[in-house]
Amino acid sequence: MTARKNVPIIKPTEGSMFDAVLARLDIASKIYGLSEDVTMILRSPQKAVKVSLPIMMDDGKMHMFEGYRTIHSTILGPSKGGIRYAMDVNDEEVKALSAWMTFKCAIANLPYGGAKGGITCDPRTMSEGELERLTRGYTVALADVFGVDHDIPAPDMGTSAREMAWILDAYNKVHRSDFPGVVTGKPVGLGGSLGRETATGRGIMVATFAALKKMNLDPKKVTAAVQGFGNVGLNSARFLHEHGIKVCAIGDHTVTLWNPKGIDIAAAIKYTKENKGVLKGFTGGVEIKNSELLTADVDVLVPAALQNVITKEIAVDIKAKLIVEGANGPTTPEADEILQKKGIIVVPDVLANSGGVTVSYFEWIQNKYGNYWTEEEVNIKHDASMNAAFETVWNNGQQYKTTMRIGAYITALKKLEMGINAKGHY
Ligand code: GLU
């Protein structure tokens, strides 16, 4: 019997993703000395919306999908965050991801709060027409939540510029408006920014180089493993490879490959483009298990696929000296402790993958001005922003004698505390 399409999967984890957010928030609040009132405000998302989306499928049958949008915080500005299409999307996951967006935007020094959205669906099994109807239905249902100065969606796992164009069109049709900045990550030519598509991967590379410098490691002598070959994993591997780091392991949901001499990343990308976006069948390395990539004998590990992959069991066997988190929430709080004890430096998700939302912000500015930048201008501004955020997080980690992850949370808490106290309460 084949599995039924689009039926939510509940996967057991070491605790919910929102528990993982609260665990880190509580540690950082304690070390930093945050007031209980501010901690309490940050523990509760401001608004959580759930929508039911009846969609006509290609076979003529109606299917009911569940969609979510959670606005965690608007303390520092309009809420910002992507929309995820995946089978494990649920209210807890979206809540956790929305909170991470609040911290991420604060760390990247953007004038934004945090939000996240998602639909429980398997986009790989759906036709383009079904996905378009679903995306338009979701946008119409949330047309009063989204807004250029209120809540601005973007791509995330399972979505891309194509879905953002549908959101843009559906939103503007409902409002009889023409706001390009109501969504970011749009196609270039419809108000999208040059450099946005590759921005998260570029940020991973910049953060990796910044960390290697602190660790006195020569990038030319360093090896890496990258888990995931979607937008983030593919571009991370590409930028690391182009900047002289030997990428010895890559993998996606179809296959994981190992080559101690270094994988030809350009050839792997070409292969996936010609083979329905998957690595299966690419011969640039020998096949290994997915978990073997995480514990491979490399210097740098970039988990850029799913959440909760670095569990305490995996953490014990990790050999990398540096982990740069491309995915959101790839490490469990239990694994954090083990990595810290082993002296492994972790550049946390809320810093490492902030290149995407940073260039989203640049796109939003360009839309507001109606004036567009060259890719070089975008990249220069992005690199400067990532390096500045890295330095602040590193310094907070050192000052508070803690990990980079808790240093990152403290960086965000300082800004959020200021915003909450300056705005006052009622
Ligand atoms: N989904 C991306 C993230 O998790 C980008 C969000 C955005 O650009 O608003 O950071």
C-alpha cells in the first residue's frame, strides 16, 4: 500500500521545536540577567493564525489542507519570515520557527520582528496547478495578516520565487494594490533582488570564513561536509568550494556521497539540474549513510537540510571542529551540551543562515525606493552585515563566557529588551 499523500506525519523528537527555543531562551535570559517580564513576553508569540484550505486537486477531488502563520514579535518592526511547505509543518513547528526569526532579525540588525508560515503538504507529490491553487488560497486566507509594513513573507523549505510571485499577485488582487514589497524572494524582474536566491548559502560561506579566522585555521587546508542540496545546501557547498574549501561529502533526501579528494560541486549542481533536482545517480563519490555525513572525518560540518538531525547520539560521534548551521534548528538542546563539552564551535542558525533574510530586507528597501542595486552592491552590503553580526555574537559569547549560540541569543535579547522597555506596557 502506498502512503496517502498530504497526510501530516508526527515524528518523535527529543522534545518539540518550541521547547528547543524556550530552552535556549531561558539559558540566555539567565546568563544575561533579563527581567522576568521581558522573558515572559518573548516566550509567547503575539499572534497565531490557522487556516483551513479546501483545494480542488487535479483528480477532481477536494483536499483539505492546513495552513499556519505565526507572528512571534513586532517589537523591532514589521514581522518577517518565510513560508514552508512540508509534511511535518504544524503549529508547534511554525511557532518555533517564528521565534527564531525574531532573534535572527535582531542579530542581523534588521528593523524587523519575526514570523513564520507553513502549509502541511508534500510539494514533491503535487502538480504545479495544485501548488498554485494552494498558494493563492493561503494568501487570500491571510490577506489581512500580510502587508508591506505589517508582515512580509518569503521563501523557506519547499517554496521558491515561483510561489512568491503567486503570493504577490493574489495579495495585490485582493487589495487592488500593487505593492511589490509585500513579499520578498520574488523573481528578479518582478521586484526581486539580485543575489537573494543565493544569499543564505553566501552567508554560510562568510560565517564559515569568519569562524575559521577566529580558530586560526587555513581555509585552503580545510575539508567540509554539507547535508542538504536544496537552495541552502547547494549554494553553501558551491560558495565553500569556489572559495577553496574541499567539500568531501554532500547529500540530499535521495543519496549521500563521500569523496576524500573533494566532490566536484559544479558537476553535482549540473547533474541535479538535469535530473529532477536530485543527486541520486551522480557518480562523484561513494554512497554512505546520511548519518555518516554528520559524523564524517571533516573539519567543517554544514547541516543545511532538516531540523533535529544533530541529536545527543550523533553529537557524541561528530569529528568536525566547526558546525555552521544552514538549516533552522538542526541541533537539539541536549546535543548543544555535548558539543560544548567537546569544544566544537557552533555558528548557530540564527546567525549563520541570516544571509537570506538580510537580502530580503535589501529587496524590501529596493521595492520601497523603486530603485535597484547591482549584484555586487548586494553582495558587498550582505558580507559587511554578516561579518558585523558575527563579530557582535562572538564578542557576546566571549564576554558572557558562553557558546556562540547563547551569545547570539544574548545579542538579540539586548535589542528586544531595549525595544520592549522603550515602547512601554499597558
Ligand atoms: N526562510 C528564510 C529564513 O528562515 C528567509 C526568511 C526571509 O527572507 O524573510 O531565514
